[in-house]
Amino acid sequence: SKVFFFFFGVAQSFKFPNAYKADKKLLNQNVALAKSYEAVTKTELIRNVSNAYYNWLYSNQYYKLLLQTDSIYADYEKYADKKFKVGESNKLEKINASLQRQELKLQLQQANTQMAVYYSELQRWIQSNDSYQAPITYASLPPINLSDSVLIKNHPVLQYLQQQVVVKELAIYAEKAKKQPSFNLGVNAQSLDKQQPFFYGSVGINIPLFKTGVKARMQSAKIETAIAKKEVERSQQELVTIYQQQYELQQQYIKQLNYYQTDGLPTAEVIISTAQKSYKAGDIGYIEYIQNLKDAVKIKENYLTNINNYNQVVIAIQYLLNK
């Protein structure tokens, strides 16, 4: 006759309490690390949106400047053509007026393309296809009057790197806990020939015999921790240096803005007005007239560029201070 043997067992492994505690701390800090990274991406997104927005504003203002200049050259072209028809000038002056106008039209096309590029970049960062109208006024951002860079220590990038150090330090303890033995508790049942089963319990201990892998992982975690600490120091010094550079640039651009607003722009308007009157009165030739116009327009162009450079610096400082 056949003999039927039945056996069934359930076992559960248990670590020492400090091992569970180490794993829990490590998991919690990994969650905190993810939140720190989220803060980094949010700060960078704000900076990128601001950069794109103010570049777009600048491109709009530059395009408007070229339109204003085009109207001046259109008047010049019309006047030069009239002079040629009545015999008051040679053909060279008429050709020059036409060439100046054509060159400006090319600049307008390039400026329009650049404006579209900045607009697309802005839409990409805000993830929207909505239409936006640039404001009429074009002003500089309020300056940052904080010369002290102490607040940089709270920058999200540094907090993220510091959080990485915490995670790596806890990883050392988690690996160390794996060297400790664990316990097994089990419940078993067996029967013979389908008789009433016999139940009994079991207790066991697991002792790691080969600890080479754990030691290697601990050593690796220690090295990674040391590297992470050095990265925090290096990044903090780098951010402080960048802040100091950006702050000095801001002060420099403020001085340039003051010059353009008090002297540069008024002088440019006087140059254009005087050159137009002098040219039509016959006091200056067309070559001198064109040179004066280009000098005045260059001043206005430099002013717009200066505002954009200044705004970009302020945005960089706001990013560094996490404002």
C-alpha cells in the first residue's frame, strides 16, 4: 500500500530593530531628496521663464527701433529721389538712399525672426500655445541692493547636495546593519496517511558568513559620502563667486543705464533732429547725414542692449538668492 506524507511550513525572517530603523531613515531621506530636487527644478524653471520673457521684450523693442529708423530712411530715400529729379544731386546719392533702406529691411527681417525665436522659447518654458502681447513700456528691473552673499547657503542646489550627503551617510549605516545576524520564526505541520496533522514551531538564526560584499558596499558608500561633501563645498564657493561677479556687473550696468537716460538718449534725439534739418538745408552732405543717423541709432540700440543685459543679471542674482 502507498504511504502519503504531508508537510507544510511557514517562516518569517526578522532583523534587529536598528536595521529596520536604518532602512526607514534611509527611505525617508530619499523622499526628502526627491523634494529637494523638485525645489531645484522649480527655481531653474522660474529663471528660464524670466530669461526668455525679458529676451522677448528686448527683441520687441529692438524691432520697434528698427521700424522707427526705417521711417527716417524712407523720408531720406524720398527726399534724395526728389533732389535727383530736380537735378540738385547726382545719382550716387539716390542709390545710397535706396541701399540704406534695403539694408534696413534685411535687419527688420532678422529682428522679426529673432523675436519669433524668443517667443517660441517663452512658450516652451511655460508649456503654453496661448498668444501674448508685449507691453508697450520697456523698463529695467529693480536692482538687488544686497551685496552680502550669505543667503546663497540656502540655495536649493546646495540644499539638494547637502541632502545627498545625508542619504549617503545613512546608506553606510544601512549597509552596516546587513552584517548583523537575523532570526527566523516558523510554524510547521506534517501528517502521515492523512491522519490529524502534527504542528510544531521552529526558531533559527542566520549569520552572514561572507561579508566581503557588504564591506565593499560600505567602503563605496563612505567614498561617495566624502565626494558629496566636497561637492557641497565646491558648489557653495562657486555660487558665491558667481554672485559677486553678477553683483559687480549689476552695478556696472546701473551706471551705464544712468548715462544713457541722462545723456545718451537725449543726445541721440538731438543728433537725428539736427542732422535731418542740416541735410535738407544743404549744410551737410548725404554721407555725413547717414553717419550721424547711424551713430544716433547705435546709441539707442546700445541702450536697449544695456537694459536687457542688466535685466538678465538681476534675474541671475534673484536665482542665486532664490527670490
